[in-house]
Amino acid sequence: DFITLHTAASAQTEGMISADAIAQMKPGVRIVNAARGKLIDEAAVAAALNDGRIAGLAVDVYSKEPPVDNPLIGLPNVLHTPHLGASTEEAQRAVASEIVDQVLDALRGANYRNALNMPLPGGSELVAARPYVALAEKIGVLHSALAQTAIQRVEIEVSGDDINHLVRPVAAALLKGLLQRTDGESVNYINAPLLAEEKGISVSQTRGVSGADYPNLISCRVQWQGGQRTLGGVLFAGSQPRIVQVDNYQLDANPKGSVLILQNKDVPGVIGQVGTILAAYDVNIGEWRMGRESPGGEALSFINLDSDPPPPVLQALEKIPAITNVKLATL
């Protein structure tokens, strides 16, 4: 007696209410279509409405909207509504509840499903991507802290079967970290690429940035007037972020908390002098990771501190003859 349609429009369902289908229906049938306009052959249905095989039609959707020159318009046994299927009280309540759930999940950082301009994936993909996104953001923060002047160019390489598809979220996170300390602007995953463009920073995906040999490696080279730096990071055991490359230095550093980065001549006594100065200001060392180009050459130290050192500490470290560069970063 009644046929109602509840399906998506596809190659298999388009025109499913055809002349042949109508011929198999009970005479006097009534049809309701609030799904998709292309599900019915409107000319065939109009003919059946005129000869009485179909007693009535209620239709909310049309093959072409607005329904100009539609054969159903003007027939006395057709009830028309202007595509209002989602405007019932029940539908509006359900949509409102769904919006609230999605906004709360986004504010909590739990999920970003159905976001049109969010570079991060939604659903289960977010769980797998989140550690790499966090690592990329830390690489950006570290680049910002180490750059000598304003960064002009950013080259990003994402290599590994597990993360090849994450170039866009990794790039957005890296730029967010890179820009979050500039001009006091509020930087997020959505506006970071635009802010980088406005600041004249060119961003590109490239290959061959890093010399490090790790699976699922995120590498980034930045350039400024007169200089450049390359950083590489990986996840150990799929969850533990590590910085494994700073230019030509190979190391295994934990990008967390207050970090002191030193470049120095690889000579005896440097570690002792640094430790003595930090102890004098009651600053405890959590981890000390070091890489060097060659024995007696240049070395780089990545020192995790339990607290932020006061300015006199940095000034004292800069006076050590063997130390050539001192930087502090909060990761």
C-alpha cells in the first residue's frame, strides 16, 4: 500500500522507481520519497499518477533542485515539500546533539571528525597519527628556538610506510610549533600554514633532507638569511618521541620540558664545567645526550633540565671558552 525510500543515490539505485518497477506495484500504491530525488524516474511516476496506478506521491527531493520544469509539479495527487527532511523537531534535536558531541571532542582534543578545514584525521586514524603530530610540533618549536634569524624556508620530509600519508598534518603541526612564539599570535593547526605564508615563509615537501636511517622518520630543514639547520625525529616503540639528528650530529634526545642545547669544542672538562654551573644555581640535570662529528672536533649536547635555568646560568655558560653556542628551548 505504501512504499517509502530510504537509500543513498548511486549507480545501482538511480531510477529504481521506474516504469518497470511501477508495473509490479499494487494499483493505488502511495509512494514517499524523502531520500534522494534521483531514486525515482519522475516522468514515469508522473505518468502513473495521471493514470491512477499510483494514487499519491509525497516528495521532498527532486532530481534537479530547484525543480524547474519538473513533471511532478502541479499534479493534484502530489504533496511537495522543499527538501525539508532534516527540519523535523526530532532531526533538529539529533543534529544539535551530534554537533555538541563533536565540538566537545574537538575542544578536548579527542577527535576532529567531520571538520572541513582541520588537517588532522578523525576517528581511529587520529589515534595513530597523534604521536607523529606531537613529534612534528616539537621539531617546529626546536627549530624556532635554534634559528639565528627569521626563518624564510621550510622543507619537510616524511618517510616510512606508516606515515607517508601524514604529510599534511605533520606539516601543519610543524608550522604550529615553529610559529607559536612569534608576535604573540594565536597559532593552531588550521591557521599555521596561512600565517607562514603571510610571513613570507615558503613551505615545501622534499626528499633527501636527512642522512639518518630510521623507519618512519620526520625530517625538516629550515633556512634563514645566511644559514640553515636540519632536524630529524622518530618515535621509539611507536610512542616515545626522540630527536635523532641535529645537522650532522646523530643523537638520541628526549624533546620534553626545559632543554639546554650547547655546541662546543670536543675537549676534556666541558661536561664538568657545565654541571658545576648548573649545580651552583640548583638546576638538576635529567638527561644529557651528546653527539659529535669526530673526536676532538665539534660536539652538540642536548640537556634535559628539571627546571628552567635563570638568565645568569646562560650567561655563565657562554663564558666557557670551549662553548660556541648556547640555546634554551621549552618543549
